[in-house]
Amino acid sequence: MKDYQDYTSYFNGEWVPYSQVMVPPHDRGFEVADVVFDQGRTFNGVPFRLEDHISRLYRSLKYMRIDSGLSPQEMTEICQEAVQRNDHRRSEVGDFNINPFVTRGPSIEGPATVCVIVKPLAFYTFARFYIDGAHGVIVKTRSYSSDIMDPKVKHHSRANFVLAELEARDIDPDGLPIMLDLGGNITEGIGYNVFLVKDGVLKTPTDRNVLQGVSRKVVIEIAGNLGIPVSEEDLQPYDIYTADEVFFSRTSPRIVPLSKVDTRPIGGQFPGPITQHLLAAHSEMVGVDIVDQALHYAGIEA
Amino acid sequence: MKDYQDYTSYFNGEWVPYSQVMVPPHDRGFEVADVVFDQGRTFNGVPFRLEDHISRLYRSLKYMRIDSGLSPQEMTEICQEAVQRNDHRRSEVGDFNINPFVTRGPSIEGPATVCVIVKPLAFYTFARFYIDGAHGVIVKTRSYSSDIMDPKVKHHSRANFVLAELEARDIDPDGLPIMLDLGGNITEGIGYNVFLVKDGVLKTPTDRNVLQGVSRKVVIEIAGNLGIPVSEEDLQPYDIYTADEVFFSRTSPRIVPLSKVDTRPIGGQFPGPITQHLLAAHSEMVGVDIVDQALHYAGIEA
Amino acid sequence: MKDYQDYTSYFNGEWVPYSQVMVPPHDRGFEVADVVFDQGRTFNGVPFRLEDHISRLYRSLKYMRIDSGLSPQEMTEICQEAVQRNDHRRSEVGDFNINPFVTRGPSIEGPATVCVIVKPLAFYTFARFYIDGAHGVIVKTRSYSSDIMDPKVKHHSRANFVLAELEARDIDPDGLPIMLDLGGNITEGIGYNVFLVKDGVLKTPTDRNVLQGVSRKVVIEIAGNLGIPVSEEDLQPYDIYTADEVFFSRTSPRIVPLSKVDTRPIGGQFPGPITQHLLAAHSEMVGVDIVDQALHYAGIEA
Amino acid sequence: MKDYQDYTSYFNGEWVPYSQVMVPPHDRGFEVADVVFDQGRTFNGVPFRLEDHISRLYRSLKYMRIDSGLSPQEMTEICQEAVQRNDHRRSEVGDFNINPFVTRGPSIEGPATVCVIVKPLAFYTFARFYIDGAHGVIVKTRSYSSDIMDPKVKHHSRANFVLAELEARDIDPDGLPIMLDLGGNITEGIGYNVFLVKDGVLKTPTDRNVLQGVSRKVVIEIAGNLGIPVSEEDLQPYDIYTADEVFFSRTSPRIVPLSKVDTRPIGGQFPGPITQHLLAAHSEMVGVDIVDQALHYAGIEA
Amino acid sequence: MKDYQDYTSYFNGEWVPYSQVMVPPHDRGFEVADVVFDQGRTFNGVPFRLEDHISRLYRSLKYMRIDSGLSPQEMTEICQEAVQRNDHRRSEVGDFNINPFVTRGPSIEGPATVCVIVKPLAFYTFARFYIDGAHGVIVKTRSYSSDIMDPKVKHHSRANFVLAELEARDIDPDGLPIMLDLGGNITEGIGYNVFLVKDGVLKTPTDRNVLQGVSRKVVIEIAGNLGIPVSEEDLQPYDIYTADEVFFSRTSPRIVPLSKVDTRPIGGQFPGPITQHLLAAHSEMVGVDIVDQALHYAGIEA
Amino acid sequence: MKDYQDYTSYFNGEWVPYSQVMVPPHDRGFEVADVVFDQGRTFNGVPFRLEDHISRLYRSLKYMRIDSGLSPQEMTEICQEAVQRNDHRRSEVGDFNINPFVTRGPSIEGPATVCVIVKPLAFYTFARFYIDGAHGVIVKTRSYSSDIMDPKVKHHSRANFVLAELEARDIDPDGLPIMLDLGGNITEGIGYNVFLVKDGVLKTPTDRNVLQGVSRKVVIEIAGNLGIPVSEEDLQPYDIYTADEVFFSRTSPRIVPLSKVDTRPIGGQFPGPITQHLLAAHSEMVGVDIVDQALHYAGIEA
């Protein structure tokens, strides 16, 4: 892990080194996971689709009835300033993640604990997937139904993600979990959305039971630009196993191609042509060769 | 709130003031609520049923596959020592809560963050319930089903508890939530189990869909000693509304009698005779008049 | 149908002939089935277990938050007086049904429409079942789950009972419906509970998903007196098909033995020995030969 | 309430004052809510989309297998005549509701009880919503699933609507209920459909789990004419809370804008621009200023 | 039944008379129904959409992780050769069914039992439906949910189809079952998909909970060619009962018009105009008058 | 595998070598798994609890409405004769399995295919479990709910057992599957029931959602004789992970102790004391040292 203890963070109105951002156990954010957050990234040091991340953060806040004490505009500016304050570190690390979070604070009346962390993008965690493909595992632990906790809210209350992560490793040491809802439909992974290609159509679960991924939205938008038909629909493991291509959309790597799911190889060639097409168009959109950047900063020879 | 910033806590092998117990945001205990805990109390400064709390904590750890690095025996001794180290504060506050927690730590391989907090028992939060009764509200947010996250595990991943708490207040400013499972059965509150009395029988949900409450077990044991028949069975809101008596079992207050649920008054007189009987026998069991102690330390004239 | 237009009914504080009991369409009892009721019977003109029926009626009222404007004691006395006022008709008809109902009235604030109807017991509708057995049909329409409408409340909002009745006739012109809950468990019929005997044990669904039948309670009590073991448990169609005996408990006939369910003959001999034993003990309990009375007033030669 | 006891109604083949329309308790329409109905309105005394209401009534009849004894054409003509017979009252009240209902009658073989009621449109119940907005409350009681009773049938068996109504008031004295299906999806209110606007798209639940509202269909049609994109999809409370605009479609008021749901204010300004646009286009379609008419007859200064 | 004991089949690498195709009880295909299959037909002796059938067979194999030992191309050629080897029998019987199946074999490691059977098309089982209409019955036994066994896999493990078949006959001696999923949605029959027409739109369940029928796909394709709008959506019994037309798509008869469902007559005229239109266009597509051929070989005068 | 091709089997009224027992593909037992069966064993060549196996077989037949053409008494005698006819082989193999099955036959009207197979007991498949323990794996594929196919019926339609078997191996090469029902409760394995011991109490799922195992019943009976308290209740994975002992009951090995479930070691010592106690008492009951016999015939040194 790239160390970022001395990166500058926003914390309850102050700018401090990350190492000074600490939460006491009686903060509800720790005690009952009463905390929402978001996670963005930069390209060439410029926050990408920051407005979408802030908008989703405020939807999460509204759902949970947490008052951050800041307007969306103020939060946006803090995120931008946080990137600026760390920009001198960018050449070493390539790009940044931007991670605002808001807890309800020490009591149900608040006041909220508000933090924005900027850290180096962890290319080493995903760069090899562009070459070898990631491995998906459809786990047995289920995702939340909306009458327990709406999956469209982005929060830290994720014990079931933990179980999913462990279960995926039981089956494949490199396994990344894919979760089902209580009705057996594909939902999402732990921080990424799922896409598949079948007979030329790009398919992904509806946003009924998944996080409304910003990267997911970008992929759909790019596909639209490329004339690739897109269908949001209920999908089941069968659809994954028999797909031509499968990939995840995720903030940092944007598109993670999969080579295997549940020990079954996916499709014919790897990576699939539509996945490659989307990745190329995405690189063009952001002015960064996404794969090259990842391999470079992860120290992998392409 | 009684201040306990200078109480002594165990934190990753050291004894520190509580004010120094802090969790960094990248600890999985904060980031994905990858943390289990337990909560006990003392009577006259002596931990009550500590072995049951430690045993449950280790069942939670086993379920979550978190390695605390400590044996149950070691954890027990730390809890006992933590009480000893704060015992000089007891005369001011009456009794203590004992709160061990274990996070998986900064990465999926750990090492665990282990902490034991001792703090003054918050009598003021519940003392008035012995006199006026608490108000229950059956909320719309549902509790976890076991294929999402087993409700028998005691953890911090409780966003749905937060929603429940807010919803209860929407209906009654003093409302304490009672949650249903996905099948519409009564489960538990946010840290307490639910009991009712109907035609002389004490009823409570089975431990299929609730935390295996230590206080719950004690109530069942006392009822057995008193010859009160007990039935663990699936219950629905109808059973609560039409009960003769309703109470919660909970670590600190032990037994919380309810006077209303969902704006409907419960039973005839308050508190009900069996509730009173159980409370009296419980006081006798622990050698402390539970109600008097609470009223005294909460500063309420009986 | 025995005519009872001139029987005396209680209606909103007055005693009138039944023919004058009429509900306007804007009464919520008609408009949205906002009405609860109960149904008892007499033996030798004496109301049987009237206190249990009144108690259940008031549980239904409490659940629905309808205020009848009468205390349980007053309601009991009205039921008794209603029987007295019609007792001169008893010799012709054998015994009576007692049917109180309470609607919320013309608006959500009431005032309630309160009525107690006494009518001749309809022996002709069930007398032949003691000889030939009734036919059960497990229908496809499901009973209410408690998060839609608790099945323990006795009310008129029974469109699904109507569907069940029609479906049973599709399969057997004499078919009486048995309904499943959403989980596939046996619940009840349309006004009767279901019992079966297997290897000497009397089994019936728990009262989680059925009306808390007064006759059901009496059957369990009689079985207890006779030393027949009783188990309240979740049952499925398999248990019915492979039972030794099956019967319904119901207010008027008390015990309705079944000879067939879903075109499968039940058990070996008809009626089964335990069913017969229970019926005999019931007759003794009430001082009326239940079968003889039914056959007599239905005009059937035994 | 405007009195309509002397309005003329059709009742089992005769024209009678409404005060003479009365249902005896043994009619299955009262006893087991074995009754279907519809509800339309006039504009300037002319029935609006009457053919759609009659068509839906006959779909309800077919589902329930009730034979009204009348052809759809005959039923249409009766509705039209009923309006004619009361047209001399229109100047006082503005416009009428038209409410046909059909019960199965006194036995499962019928004959049906058939009635058509015309009454003054109750502007006073909704006029203020155009100015202040209505308040929605997402209640805990769930709507019917189609294997219990299909929500597309329009009938009186609505005990769960009653519970919903009471629960909404528990949270907000002016609360109008919004119900979820058993899977946690938004369905409908008690007699109205739900719409929301998000990022310029008009969204409403599919007709899988709601009544096929005639007003709902009209709103979709108007939106189509105005070029507003419409999506019928599964929606959850999150979508309501984070919507830009929310409104109900309902027979009498046509479009009811909401200002709050579950204590959360909706969107930015009230009423929202698309809601206003739809209302204006609807007024134009029917040749009546819907808002002005309501305010006028409700005696409210705009 | 046309006898086909002497037709030539492919069986584990050899060409044998069908009478020699036999499975021992310890083959997993028999012991635990560990077997997938497909079913096609010829027109004028030419396999129709064979590639689609083979593709679906290989999707089934992939889902079940059965290794047939043959490539799709080899399997296709075997099917074609099987038809050729029996082509001399075609003039007697009109056309053929082609039925490949693959069991996992005697142990979990295989080797697979592979068979391709060609047999005469059983026109006599469906020809009369074109004239009188088939009768559908919505049965109470439910179809598999995808977390038990994905309905998109074509396999022999069909005990619930057996129950459905028996239940349909309970209601109508000619009844063909239509199954619901656990949520109460229409799925499919036992080897056929369900279509309905309402207000000019052709509707059929999505392929979430049904077999991805090859005939279903052809019907959708023909409708597209004819400009008939098609909607794949969740449907419930209400939609069937109130439809204008209902038909099944099925391999041998292609389109089976229904005249009744659950004792309710469907629509106005029989067969419906869109059903007729689709059948005519299908005949044209395959160069065979589908209805005439069926009547002819079934020996029915049109 | 011990070869048993020349063992004598009963097949449709005749005694033939097993190698001649073959099922044609169009037998419904193969085509749609329309077949029920049972599986017993001998001790010292004497069928054990044969009456219970035959009784269960006939319950399965009644549920499926298959007519075997034989009375239970005749079936019993055939099973006994089948053992007799092979008894000369017993000294080589130790003991036998007895496996009757009945398919509905070639058409829905039958006639049934009836077979009774006797084969050597496969000690080698389980003997090592007594020493090292078996490994359980809780799989993601779910068992049937009773509205799809009642799990109390013993049949061959087991595609989900196949998936479970493969999934268990994905996690542990020696993994034996444990399945959950749709509500997340433990059900059974693929041919065995699940027991656990916690705090001295023997627990097992109720027979609501599992096969009514004959071995299960024997274990409960033995526990009763030994004074070990037994509870049939809903259990979840938590209960397994935190149990003191876990074992399967199964026809051939009777009791299979587990040492691991889902990679978590079970309890303290292996095998657990209550498991050992039950095994010893079982050996005594049947007059065979169950463990010694298995080790001996499997060729394992104890």
C-alpha cells in the first residue's frame, strides 16, 4: 500500500494530515455504522464526474436523514480543494481517489462528523486484471433488500460484504464476490456493478437493487455513443455463465474484465471485443490511457 | 452523559484513557463495519454473567472469521481487569458497562483491533421507564434475515437499526423501535429482546431471528424459577397489541416495562404483575434493587 | 334456508327485526370492509364459550382501532339478551348462531355501526358431513400474511376467501377450501381450522397464521382431557395427504370429518377413531348429541 | 359532506333515492366483501373516459366470476342515465362522481346486487393540495400480492387500506398512505397511483402490482403528448425521497402534488414544473380548469 | 402413438435402433435427473433453427458443468445425420422431432451418456387445438426459482411438472398447466411458453423465469416482421383472464391457441385474429402449412 | 465400486440380474423424473426398519399419485425376497442396501415400472469419516420449498442436489453439501439429515423442510433412550458454526461425524462425546459394531 498518512484531509472544518483523522468508538459512524460516503477519482488530477458523486452523497444523506451542515456546493469545493492540496504528490502516484464521508456524529442529534480524504489511486490492486482477467464468484450471502436497507444508499454498514469477500476466497483465492438479491437476481459486487455482453447486447441489472454507480452510468453512456444496445434487466447466474463477456464497472479501474466466474471460463477470447471497445472509448473520453496508466503505476510490463 | 473520557480502556494490548481510543477510517471496523462486540454490566462492581457475554463474543468472532489473537480466557481477564482499573469511579456512578469490541483491522488479513471499554451505566436513559413505561413502535424497516447477516451475531453493521430509531420517533417522540423480520414476525429492538405476557404465559420470539440475549436468557431462567410458563414462538404485532403485559430485556435496565405500543395502551394496569414479579426476583438474584438503583443514579424521586 | 327476517336483532342501540338491519353503501363496513365480527352458537339455547368469542371480538377491535362504544361486558349482555328475545323460536330450529359485528361507521372517526344478529343454526349445510365426510381442496389462492392483514383478526375483508371457495368447486363440486400461507404451509379454511391425526398425534397449524378459533381451542382442550397428544406445528399438503384422519373445527358443526382431500381418500376407515372419540366427548361436554341434533334438524335419517 | 341522500341511484333495476340504497348483512358484498366497483367523474356534467371505467369494471367481474346480469353496454347506459337524472343538481356542486358496484348477492349463486350511485364531487377533500401539497406517508402495512388477491381488481375487500390510513395519520395528521408490495416496491395509495419526476423523466410503478388507474393512463397519455419521457418500473422509497417531484393520480382531483413524504420535503420548488405542466395540459384536455374548479367549489380563495 | 422402436438413434458413439437405447438405474441421468436435453423439429425433413437448439443445449451443459465430450459442431452434425438416417420414414409421418440428451453418466466424473433420438412428430396430440382451442389451467404447484434450479436450463428434473400436469387435469380433463413463479407471476407450461394479446400488444413473460424457448423467439421475430408490438413483462393470472387472445408457443405445434383458461372463456372470437396472423406468417416462413399438416397427419378433417 | 451386475433384482414382476434392469428414455421416470424410491440397509443381512422405509415409499406414491400396482405388504415381501436371493453374496460384502423404485411408466396413465435392487453396502465411501470426520459445506443452491415439490417426498428429481454436490467440491474437495431452504434455514444434505449438539442438547431441523429420515428417527429414538434432550427447530448456519458437535444421519453409515463446516473446525475434540455415545448405542441396538464393520469392509486399519 502506498502510504498516505501525510496526505492532507478535510476533517470537521480543518485541514489535517490523514494520520490525524480518527473516529472515537462512540461516534455513531463507528458504533452503528451510521455513516454515508462516496468515492471518486481523478484523471490527470482532475476530479471525474464529481457532481455525480456529490449528488449521490446527498441522496444518501437525505435517505438517512443525516444533516452534514454543508451544502452540496460547499462539499464539492472541499473535495476540489482537497485534491489541490495534495496535487504535488500526484506525479509519484498517477492519480487520486476522493473519499468524502459523513457520520451522524456522537448522538442521534449530531453534530455530523464530516471528512474528505484524498489518497493515491491503488493501481496495484487491479492492474493485472486488464491482462489476465478478474475472477468472479457468485456468493451465497445475499445483498440487502430495500425494506432492510436500500442498496442505492452508499454507506459503511456492510457486514454482508465482508462475508461475501470471505466466501469468494473460499472458492477462488483471487475471487471477487458477486451478490444475489433475496430473489436470486444478480445485484452487484462490493463496490462495483456487473455487466455482461450476450449476442451483442450489453446487459446489467436495473438500479432497483444495486448502487447507482457513477461508473455504471458512464459505461452506459459510452455504449450509447458507440451504438451498442444496452438493456437494464433482472439477470441470474445463468446469464453470467453463458455470457460472451463479463466485466465490472468500478470507480478506480473503470472497467474490470472477467475471465472466469465460479470456475467456469467466460466466453471465447479474453478480453472480449466489446469490453475492449468500451475501455478504449473510455480512455479517449478521459484523455488517459486507462490500462497503460494502471500498468505503469503498478509496475507491470504490458 | 456522564463523561468517561478519562476512564481506563484496554486498546490493542495497552491500558489507555478512553480519550485515546480512536479508530482510523481505513480500519475495516469503520470502513465496512467489520467488527463484532458485546456489552455487559456490573452489579455492585461485579461483572454479571461475563462468561455468557464472552462466549457470545467468540461465537460472533467465529461466524465472522475474525481472529482476535486472544483466547476467551484472556479476554475475560482483560474485561475483569478493566473493571478493576475503573472501580474507584464506581461510587459516583453506581455501576459500569463493559464493552469489548474486535475489528478485523486495517486489512482482510488483520491484525485485529481489540478494545475493552468500561463506562458508567447510563441510568438516566431508562430509569423513568420503570415508572411511566417505555413506548414501543413497530417500525417498517425490517431486521436482517440470516442469509444476509445472521441476527445472532452482535456487530456494528446496523444501518437498519438507525432507520428504525428514526421511524420510531416519527410516531412517538419517545418511541423505541420493535422490528419485524421479512416474514412479518416480531424480532427484537435495537439492543433489546421483546417479551409479552398473555393469559399467564410469558412469550418471546425464538432465537432464530434475534440476538441470543444474555438478559433474555436470565429472564427465562427467572421465570422458570418462579414457575411462570415460557413459550419461545413466532409472534406478530397482533400478539403485542392484545398482550396483557409487554417488556424488553436489556443489559443495563434488565427489564423495561412498556405502557404503549403503536399508540395502543398495553393491558390493564401498569406495570403488569408478572413484569413486577420478574423484576423483583431479578433484583434478589443480583443483590441490587434494580429499580431503586436506577432512580437513585438518575436523580429521580420514586 | 330457514327464514329469519323476523328474528330480533340488536342494531345501534335498538331491538329491531332482522329485516330492518341494513347498511348504507357509504358505511365503511361496506365500502372498505372496515368491520370486525364474531360468530358463536348456543347449545340448548345457552351461548357456548361466549366469553371467548367476546374476548376475540375485542382483540379484533383493538387491532383495527375501532371503538364500538360498548364495554365487553355490555356486548356480552346484548348477545345474551338477543338470544333470550328469540328463544321462543328455538324449538323449531334446534339452536342459534350469535353474530355480533361492528363497522367503523360512515367515516374514519365513526361512530361505529354495532349489530348483534341471532339466527337459526344451519344444520342442513353440514349434517351430511358426519355420515359421508366433507371434501377438502387445497386451493391456489393464498391466505393473508400478517404484514398485509393479520389472520388472527376476524373481519369481512375476504375477497381471497371468495376466490378460494370458487377454486375448490372447480376441483370438486362439494369441495371446501383449505388455504396455504405464502410459505406453502397449511393455514385454515374459510371459517374453520384444520386438524389431522398421524400415528396417534393430533396436529394443527400454530396460531401464527390462522384465526384463533374458539372451536379449535375446545378441540385441543378435549384432546388434552382424553390424553391424546396434540402438536401445533407448521404443516404442508403432504401431511394432509398422508394423514390417518383429517377434520375441521368450526363453530356450528364443531368437528367436520373429511373423507377426501384433493381427490385423494384420507386414511383407512371413515370417520377415523380419534375424530369419533373427540366428537363423542364434545357432545358429552355440551350435553347435546352433536351429530344426532344435526341430522334431526337437517331432516336426515341417520 | 355535501348531502346526497336524495340523489337518484340505480339499484337492482330501479331508480330510487340514494337513501333507499341499503345492503342487508347477509349479502356477500357485506359479509365477505364479495363486491367489485368502479369510480369515475364528470367534467361539465359529461362522464370522462366512462368506457375505460366500464371496461375495468368488467375485467374485475371476470376475475371474480361475478355475473352482473348486464352487458357492458347496458351498464354504460345506466351510468349515463344516472348522471342525467341528477344533472339538475350540478350547478350547486360543480361535477359528479359515478360509482357503480356489483355484489355477488345473497349466495354464491347470486343474483348479483347491482347499483350505480351518482354523488357530488368532494372538492373540499383535496382542493387545498393544489396550494400546499399533500403529505405522503409510506406505511408498514403491505399491499396484496397477486397470489392473495390481484391488485388490478377494484373491490371493497380493503382491510389493509384501513390499516394504511390509520398508520399514515400516526406519522402525519394529514398523511396519505403510500403502500409497498411484499418485495418492498412502491405500489399505490388507497385509490390513487403514484408518480415521480427525476431528472426530467416521469416514473411510476408498472401495473403488475397496482390498480390499472384510468387517471394514471391519462397522465401517461398527456405526458406522451407533451414529450415528457415516461418509465414504468419498480420504484422504492429511495426514489420517492430523492425525487424532484411527486404526485398522485386520482379520479376526482386528477393530479395531487405532494410537498412532503415521510417528513422529508420533496424536491426544490412546489409544485414542480412538470406537475404544473401536466395539470395545465389536463385542464385543457377536459375543458375545465381543474384547480380553479376545485378551489371554487371548496370555497378556497386561490 | 406412432411406433418408433426401429428408428435409428445415436447412442454413445454408435447408431442403434431406438429400442436399444436404455439407461441403467445407476446412471445419474436416472438416479438424480442429472441430465440436460433439447427438442427440435423438422419442416419438410429439414431441422428448423437447429443452431438455436444446439446453442441452448450447450448453455444447459455449461450451467450444469456436464462435459458431453462433443463440440457443438459435432453435436449438430450428429443431429443432422440422425435425421438423414430416418428420412425414409418421413413420408408416413410428416416430420420429425429431434431430441438430443446428455447425462453426466454413472459417476460425478462421468463419462457422459450422449444420445440423439429422432421420432415421428406427434401431430395427433395437438392438431385439434387449432380448431377447438386448448384449455389452460393455472396450477398451484410453482415453477423453480433460479436459486433452486434456473428455469432457463432444459433438464429432466421435473417432478413439479408432473404435479402441474395432474392438477390441471383435476380442473379440466383437457387442461394444460400454466405455472406461476414463487412471486405469483406467470411463467410457462411444461414445455411451452405463454403469450397473450391485449389491446393489440403481444405480451409474454420475460426470460427471467422461463425457458428461453426457440419457438418463443421465432414468434417474437415474426411479430416484429408483422409490426405487432411485443412486450416482455411480468404477467399475472389477471392478465390471462382478461386477455383478448392467449396462445402457447411450442416446438412441434409452434403456436397453440387457447379457448379457455381456468374455466373462463378467452376473448371474443376463436382463434383470435393476431394468433391467426402469426400462424399464417409462420407457415409461410417454414414453407409448410402448419395447421393443414397437423390435421392431415392426425387424420382430422379440417 | 463393488460390482453388482449379477445381483438379483426384482423388475416389473420378474427376477433378473441387475445388468438387465434398464429404463427406456420415454419412461417418465427418466423423461421427467416421475419416480419415487426408498433406500434401506441390512444389519447381519436382516433389513432394518423395513416397515418405515416401505411406509415412506407409499407416502411418496400417494403424494405423487403413482399407483405401483402392489400393496405395501407385497412390496415388503419383494424387498425381503430380494435380500434372500442375494444373501449368498453377503459374506464378501458385509451387508446390503435395498433400493425399491417406482416410476409412473411410459405415460401418465402408467403402468408403473417397479424395481427392487439389492446391492453391496458401499462402506468404502464413508468408513474414513468415523476417523477423520466428514467436511460439510453450506452451499448456495437452495432446497425445494413445499409449494414447488415437498421435500418430504423421496424422488429422483434432484437437479438441485447435483448443483449442491458440485458447489461443495468447489470449496472443499471432500465437501458434502448442506442445503438451506428459501428462508435461509438449514435443511438437509443430499440423502442425509443434519444434527448438531449445543450445550448438551441434540438439535435438528423440523421435518417441515426435510425428508422424514428413517435414520433421523432412529437417532432421535436412541437419544431419548439415553436421556439426551432433543429439539426439532429451525436452525441457521450460525448454529452449525458454533455447535459443539455436528453429524449427519444417513442410511448406510447411520451417523457421520463432521470435523469441519465451511472451513471452520467444529467444536473441541473429534468425534464429540455425544456423537460417540449415540454411535455406540446404535451399534448395540443393531447387534453390529457399525464403525468396525465399516472399517473392516473398507479395508481400513482402525
